[in-house]
Amino acid sequence: MKEEQLNELLYQALETELGGVQIYEAAVRCAINEELKEEWEKYLEQTRNHVEIMQNVITELGLDPETETPGRKVVRHIGESLLQAIEMARTAGEPEAAQVVAAEAIVLAENKDHLNWHLIGEVAGKAKSKVAELLKEAHEKVEDEEDEHLYHTMGWARELWMESLGMKAVLPPPEEVKDVKTAIGAARAQNARSKMM
Ligand SMILES: [Fe+2]
Ligand SMILES: [Fe+2]
């Protein structure tokens, strides 16, 4: 295991969660659909908890959570750009469109979040005992929530787009109704949407 690169992953994971908190705060302000708003409020709370979990992991490994790296700066830049995109849409005066932009921004941010935690899970299976234990414990707390953040929001983004096109939409989306937690489950849910209209 390349320790330095593992540290890089952890710093990026923390930065992703920090950006996620801001993105969810902005997204909640754009949510019109009540169920979606509740969902994003829940994800916001979970993401705040993920920040704490990552800060603890980094500190426990004897590292400084404030450490800057070029890669971390890139993650922050992307997060800030997504935030700006949401704000741009929110001030444009079309609430439905802003809600879709917020959903798309979350999908983009959660792709990175999901990848980080997948990699943390992979490392946990291979690292030296103390590190492995720490990562495994964190991963177990977070994994299911990350699946939900990504797959359910993908469903919302698609169905809100369908609705905006004047087509039949399944709201809440099938991913939500079927409580999808895997990529295969998301594909199945999407496949089943025609039967849910
Ligand atoms: Fe997260
Ligand atoms: Fe997430």
C-alpha cells in the first residue's frame, strides 16, 4: 500500500464531504417537492456526520485534517463550482429549473463521494491492522448512506427532467420507492419505471 497516496485519498474524501455539506445546504433551498426536500435534509445531516467521521479517521492516523494537497484543492474547486451553478440557477427565477440543477449537482458531487468510499472500503480490506480497523469501522457506518445519496438522487434528477419535458414522471422515483442501494438495483428500478406510472 502506498501510504502517501492513501493519505491523499483521505484528504480528498474529507474535502468532498465538506463541499457536500455546502451543496446540500444550497440544494435544500432549491427543493420544491416536499419529499425531495426532506430527503436532502436527511442527506445534509448524514454528510455533516461524514465530515466528522473523516476528521476522526485522519486525526486517529496521526495526520492533520487541515493539510492542503494539490488534489484536495481540485476537489474544493469542483465543489465550489457546483455550488456556484446551484446559486446561478436559484437566482435566475425559475424554481423548477433550479431544483433540477441542484439534483444534477448532487449527482456529480456524490459520484466522487461514492468513489472515495468505495476506495476506502477496498483499502480497508488490504491495509495494516490498525489502519484497516479504523477504515473498516468508518466504511461500515457510511457505505449504505452513500449508495442512497447517489442512486436515489440520480432517480430524482431523471424524473424531474421527465416532468419538465411534459412526460410521465414517477415521483418519488423508483430508486426511492424500492430503496435501491446498488448499481444493479438502480438499473432494475429504472427498468421498472414504466410499470410504476
Ligand atoms: Fe458522504
Ligand atoms: Fe454522499
